[in-house]
Amino acid sequence: MSFRPQDTLFASPLARHEAALCAVRDGFGAGEVLAGSGFADAVRQAFRTGRPIVGLCAAGILIRLTAPLLADKHTEPPVLLMTETGDFVPLLGGHHGANVLALELAEAASGFALISTATDARLGAPVEDPAPGFRLLNPEHASAFQKALAQSSDASIAIRGDWPLRSDAPGSTDPSSTLSLGTEGEPSEGTLVYARTDLVVGVGCERGADAELLVRAVQEQLAAAGLHPSRIAGIASVTLKQDEPALAALCDALGGVPLRFFEADALAAIATPNPSQVVRAEIGTPSVSEAAALLGAGQGATLVLEKQKFGIGTVAVAQAPHPLRAFTAGQARGQVQLVGLGPGREDWRLAGTDAVLRGADHLVGYTYYTDQVQPLPHQQVHTFDLGEEERRCQFALDLAAQGQSVALICSGDAGVYAMGALVYELADRADDRAIKGVEIIANPGISAMFGAAARLGAPLGHDFCAISLSNLMTPWSVIERRLKGASMADFVVCFYNPVSRKRDWQLGAGRDILLENRPPETPVVICRQIGRAEETFAHRTLGELDPAEVDMFCMVLVGSSITRRYQPVKNGPISLYTPRGYLSRGEDHRA
């Protein structure tokens, strides 16, 4: 199952269906119920963020709402129709959780799952999405297998080894059938073979180990022991190695398997065949690779590959007594996702933003920003006031250092006059290796200047710069030097933080510096509440720019000496553009 039950949205346009939706939700065990107003927006938002949707309404309503959003059947979330009689019909994403969800909901509601996918109808579950604890070795043959099974109504299959799907095995099978699936056999178009994910790889390595060497050494040891990488449920090591990039690279090389860590004292309590007193003296446990593999694989695990040394580290492999449905032992590597919501408009959020937000367990941010995000039932929201920027970022890092997944929410782009740089600075200064071990991921967003530029035309068509006029963090002497450089270079300038209640003179000073090198009639736009319902754009010239018109919700865009206004109709809308020179190429211009 590629979704979490608590993420499921049960929705209906009619409030009278709320009781029925609640009953199904409660029987299913989790999920959010919405009935009545806001139905259409909720369905579209859920689909964009990858949430499973169960609608109690006419099929056409769900189809019309989701049709404009369809793009890739391999990534779209399940969309199910719930009938008045308690039956469930997958409309989308049958091979990616919808059929499984329909079956589980039908059981919870004592209804029926109307599965239309041919293979699922025959086998009870999709072949490409096996049960937890199994991994399909030859997904490239899945389509041919399904086609062969569907073309004959009486086609049979042979089960070789364990039954790997999210359903019960068929009551009758044909051992001599040309179609087979299971955990044994040679992969082909007629044979789907699944690996049991029952191995945990324990790894110890030296400080700052070379990632390429570590990956190659581990892969060679696995191959020599005849252990297929598809059987690996995860990688395990000691907590002191949380910040080793080589371990993260190893996980990626082995198919993106989870990486988990154990404290040294927990590892020291595990009996292993090859302890090292040198290692004990150094980090507090006589074994890393063997102990981590055994702890990760759980009770009853056995070593199938004892500790192997390879210069920069050691590797050992433990086998669990049964396939591991999930690898959750120990502590995960913490993660901070830097997320920018854009200037304000929901449709200006980049496509991946909602997916990143949905994947986090904790949402951290300034109250005004977190209010723009609808948290999922499992998510915890941590809000901070304006002025608590350092505390906010440190909180996110501390939370991630405990193995948590955190989204730090900003406006615009998190790396442009937002919290991105502060998070990296705090991590860079930290002495705590747990903080150093946090994975920081910067996600792009649309900054205010790009949102404003899009609304105004093409004012950033040639060279431009952004300057913050706030001297709370940066001395005015530094800002003044940059202003003079921008003025002399004739950049289009975007002023961030132009004024505030306590700072009312910097914008006037900046205007006067720019006037030293560009004409008073230079176009200027006061951009207020960019991307929000209160959005306004006031066109002025540099000579008449009055700081009294500007407040803390504004960005001020100042054109260069060649920026032009475009107003094709008198009293019509005004656009700005800064030509790059395509129409005036001469001997001194280069394409």
C-alpha cells in the first residue's frame, strides 16, 4: 500500500452523507471526512497532493473534478466512488493502491469492491505492487504477463514459492502452467519473480569515507555471498555515522532502501561472532556492522554474512526469519525540507511543493505561512511569531536530529531572503553530530520578484539584482555599497524589505543613490501583496517615488535606464519590459 489510511479523504457534496462517510471511515480505521461546502476544492487539493479520495456522489462529479489534473497514471493517487449501498469502484490508479483500498473499504463497510482491472480481478491484487515484504524482480515483464493472463478467460497460473501479492492465493492453480509467479523461478514474460525483503545490511566505516569506494566494496561483498540486492530491506549503522554521506550514497545505490541508526550502547548489548575491542574503545561498542544488521533484522535474525573488512569499513548481513514488511528499527536520518509557498496564490506553488509538504510529519513556520497549509491528520504543526526566526530554524533542526521529517515553511522561495540560509548557517555552526547528520533539502519556490515580474510583463528581461533594504541584519554601509554598485551597473533593482514601522528612511536613500546614474523618469512599480487577493501595482517614476506610499507588504521594482512601459491602449493596463538588445544588434553585440 503506497498510502497511509489517515491520509484518505472521504468527501461528498451533500451534508446528509456525513454520517455514512464517518461510519466507513471509522470502520476503515482512519481518514478525514468532508461533506457539504468546499467539496470541489477539497477533492482537487487532495488529488494535487497525492491523497487517496473516496467520494460519495455521482461518478461524473469525480471525473469532471479530476480530469483536468490527470497527467501520469503511475503517480496519480487512488480515486474511488462509494455508492449509496456501500460498494466501492476504483476510477483511477487501480495499480497504485486503488484496488487494494477498495477491497479494504468494502470489507470495513460490508460492501463489495467493483474491480475492473483484468489482472486484479483474477488475482485479487496488482502484480506490480506486491505485498509489503516482497519486491518484483522483473517489472519490465509485468505488462506482458498481465496481457497473457487477460487474453484467456481460463488461463491458469502456477505458484512457485511464496505467494507475494496483496491478496489470498487462488484456491486452485496449475503447477504445469506456462504462467507463474512467486519467489522462485527464472524471470521472463511468463514468470514474475519476487524477492523476499528479509536482509538487513550492517555497515561501519571510517570518518569521511569515500562514497564510491564504500558502495563498490559493499556491492562486491553482496555479490560474492550470492545475496541479491532486491532482498535488502534496509541499511543499519551506529548513530555516530548519521552524517556520513557515503552511507546515504549506499542507500541510493541499493535502490533507495531506508537507512536506520542505533545507539552504541544498544549495539554493545548484542552478542556477535567477531567483536573488536579497538572499536569498543573508540565508539563504545565492540561491533557495528554485525550488531546493527542483527538489531535491524529483529528477533530471530541470523548472520548470513559475517563481518567483512574492506579497508575503509566493514559490512555484515543478517536475515530476518520472515520478510520485513517495513524497516523501522532504530532511528531514521532526520530531514529538513525547505519549502517556499510562492508569493501567495495557491496556483503559483510549484508542482512538487504539495507533495513535499504531504511527506513531512512536522510542519514548522511563521504562523502566517502555516495558516496557508492544510495539515493532514497525522501531521503536527509548530508555529512561531515574527522575530523568532533563529528559534524557528533551530527547532526544525533539533526535531530532525531526533530522526523526524520536518518541512520548514516559508513564503516565496525558501532560499531567497527566507529561512534557507539560516538553517544552513545554524547547521554549519553546530557541534552536535546529530545536527550535522540532518539531511537538508532545498526545494525551489517562486520568489516575490518573479511573481511581480510575471504580472508586470518582462521587466527582468535583462540584467537585474535584488537588494534588501533592511539594516537589522546587514550594516547600512554594506547595503549602501551594493546600492552604488547596482546604480553604476544600471541593473533593474528589486527592493525587498523596503520599509517597516521602525525603518522609514532607507528607501528614500536608495532612491537617491539610483538617481545618481539613471534618469528621474525611470519606471518604478510599488508591488503590494503580490499574488494575494489584495494585490495592487502602483506605477511611478524614480523621481516621484514617495516612501510614504510603501509599507512592509511591498516590494519595489525599479527599472534600468532602458526599461520601457508598454500601454497599447490609452488608460489600459501598463506592462514593463527591459529589452536585451535582440532588435539592435550591431558590431558591439554578441548573441
